[in-house]
Amino acid sequence: MTVDSEDKRAEDKRQKAYANRRAIMDYGMGFIYTAMGLFFLFSDRLGIELEFPTKPFSWIFAGLCLLYGGFRIYRGYKKNYFR
């Protein structure tokens, strides 16, 4: 085995570990954003009245949270970090 192949193998192992850590973070943050969007969307049905964001703004914010949460989950699924 040459030194170059060992270095390449170590670099590949480091990149794979980095991609796995980042995918776990993307899944977690995607879940948090999605849960927050669902909370703002269904807060009235849960019996929680929010004073600050009025109805249309809370629905818009909920939609944005759901979109971004879905994007983070998709990015964690694809694991396309090195392009």
C-alpha cells in the first residue's frame, strides 16, 4: 500500500463522517422547523391564542417554516455537501 492511497482513504473516511454529522444536523433542524410551522398553523385548534403574530402573518410564517423544514430534511436525505 502506498502513502497516497492511505491518505486518500483517510480523507474519504473524514468526508463521510462529516457528511453523516451534517445530515443528522439537517434532519434535526428540519424536524424542529417543521414542528414549529405545524405549531403556528394549528395553534388555534390546540387552544393556544397567540397575541403577537396576527392570523395572516402566523400562517405565512408557518408556511415558510414548513418549506424550510422540508428543504432541510431533503438536504439531509441527499447528503450532497461536496459539490
